[in-house]
Amino acid sequence: MAVQHHAAPRPATNPLFNDNRLKLGVFGANVSNGCAITLAEGHLETTWPNTARIATLADQAGFEAMVPVARWKGFGGPTNFNGSCFECYTWAAGVAAVTEQIGVFSTSHVPTVHPLLAAKQATTIDHISNGRFALNIVCGWYQPELEMFGAPIMEHDTRYEYAAEWLEIVKRLWTAEDEFDFEGRFFRIQKGFHQPKPIQRPFPPIMNAGGSPVGQRFAAKYADMAFILVREHDYDGARAQVQHLRRLAREEFGRELQVWTNGYVVCRPTEREARDYLNYYVRERGDWEAVDNLTRIIGIQSGVLPPEAVEAFKFHFIAGWGGYPLVGTAEQITDTLAKLAGVGLDGVVLSWVNYEAELQQWIAEVLPLLEQAGLRRPFRQEA
Ligand SMILES: Cc1cc2nc3c(=O)[nH]c(=O)nc-3n(C[C@H](O)[C@H](O)[C@H](O)COP(=O)(O)O)c2cc1C
């Protein structure tokens, strides 16, 4: 990618806009256990050298995204799942500095950071990364962590009204040449000023993974990257969700967006070995106490799944944050990803139990098959 260090349209610097049919991201490498709620050996520990090695591997393999999880408190149980967690903006600044081409995300809980500070941090990371930054906006649903900030958790749909106002201010700061005043329901800005502007023009891409009707509407209106939850084998349902989101964005807001999902990976020489290991780390070594805490709150606080579906989904939450199972041989995983691309998905953020070892395996065994299947172009780093 061209070295710019000055204003550039997003596709000139950010790999999120490359022409790979199926884009790839690493999800949750900033939090203890990543996305796997398990005591199984080799699960992720939150250290900077771990992050740096994982980010470097993904970067050199041509991945498009490093997406962190915004978390402030764990979910209890023997793992205290995600309890040890790096702050996302500062983590992203570090990732930006040790990588060359990958898209670098911060995930931001809007009630925990003033939009003026968020815009400034984002711009700073966009410059450190030379135009590879993207911002994942989350409203927050995990009450115990938000209560640490002393603010009462807002009613579900009000959170998105708050997020909309927050984002309008951030976008204004990123783009306005003149100082501006803003008087809203939640914020008051006097003579708002922001320099330098981000490298990416008009401004860095926005991700939002809202799953409720109000959340999806927010994503359709503001996000360049939205997420859907895909149930196992339900490719028709996934296609309908992708089409719904694209139509909503196009018809109501005149916009195009990418649609991604998250998936957990267990790749082994045989399907049997993959399934055995999945059962081992979920059924035998899973932290069912932590997942009870997590699903109880997510069932009440988020609009993505009805409470009874959340119960049935516990297995997938332990396996990888409710993601799509990418379980089997490298060939089987490639077939599954081809089906997901076939329903119109643009990308998948991935998680593993042992991020570093299994990412290395992914790069050696799965990535070449994805290239053969025409889902990705072979990645060559510029000299
Ligand atoms: C890929 C992905 C990443 C997410 N990252 C976070 C996160 O880091 N922190 C968080 O509190 N919620 C996170 N969420 C939750 C969503 O932002 C959203 O609140 C949830 O999907 C429920 O949708 P709703 O807010 O529309 O009810 C994530 C969800 C997905 C699918």
C-alpha cells in the first residue's frame, strides 16, 4: 500500500476496502481467554508480547482486521472470563505501531468516553497507522462494568440515541474545518475544534455490531461494517439477514455497507479430532459459571437473541462468543467459508482457544485453500 502520511480516501490506505471476496479479522486478542470461555490449556493470556505476536502474524498474512473487545470487568467463574483486558484505543495504538498493513480497530463503549477525546484518540491512531484505523461503536450492555463508571445504564433504545449523538459529534470533529457549537440531548460542545484531521477521508470507517432492530438501523445509517449472527447451517437465514441490512442501508439512508459475522475455529487433521477437541474445551473444560453470568445479562440487556435462544446458545458462547462454528479439516472449513461468502457476507472475524498456535496453523493450512477457492488473493507484502 502506498505510503501516504497525508489525507487519502479510505481504499488508498485501509485494507478493509480491498477486493478480497472474504475478508478476515482476528477478534478479541486484547482480553483474557479471547472469545473462548474455557479452562483448556493454551488459552489466551493478556500480555503485550502475545498481542504483538498475534498482530504481526495476521498482518504478515494479509488479514484485514484486528478487532478488540471493549471490556472493563470479567464475568466471574473460575476463568473470570475477559477479566484481564487491555483498553482498546491504547491497545490499537500499539498494534498500529507494530504492524504494516492490517486494519486496526478500537472498540469504544460510547458511555465511557467523551466524543472529543474519542475523536482525538482515533485521529491519533489513524496517523500512527497511516490510515488503517476503524472504530467499532458499542453502546454497552454489561451493567456491572458500566456501573464502575458511576453512570446508570440507559434503557436499550436510548443507548442508540446517545450513540447517534456521540457519533455525530465525532464525525463533525473529524470533518469540520471551522469551529462549531453543538447543543444536543446528551452533549453540549462549545467551539468544537479538531486538528489534525484523520488521514482517511472523509473519516475512518465505522463498525457496529448491533443485532436488535434499533441496533441494525443504527448500523445501516452509520456503519461501514455491520454484523449478523448466523445459526449453524442456516445459510438461507443468513442470506436474508444480509439482504435486509443492505436494503435498509440503501433504501433508507442511501448507503452501502459490508456485512460480516464472527466465527470460532477448530482446525484438525480429521473432523473427528476437531469435534473431540471442541467437546473437550467446551463440555469438559468450559467455564459454565461464567457463561451463565454472561448469558443471563446479555439475554436481558441486548436485543439480539430472545432469552430462551440465549440458553440454547451457551455452547457457542463458550466455544467462541456465539460465533459460527468453523470446525473440521482445513478443507471443510474452506467449504463453510465459501458458503458464508456465497450468502453475501464480506468477512469473518475469527477466534481460537490458542490464538498464536492456531493462527499459525490457519495461515499454513487454511489460507492457501481460501486462495485456491478464489475467496482471497495471495497476499504479497510490499518490499
Ligand atoms: C463481532 C461483535 C463484536 C462485539 N464487540 C463488543 C464489545 O467489544 N463490547 C461490548 O460491550 N459489546 C460488543 N458487542 C455487542 C454488540 O455491540 C451489541 O450490543 C450486541 O450485538 C447486541 O445488539 P443490540 O445492542 O442491538 O441489542 C459485539 C458484538 C459482536 C457481534
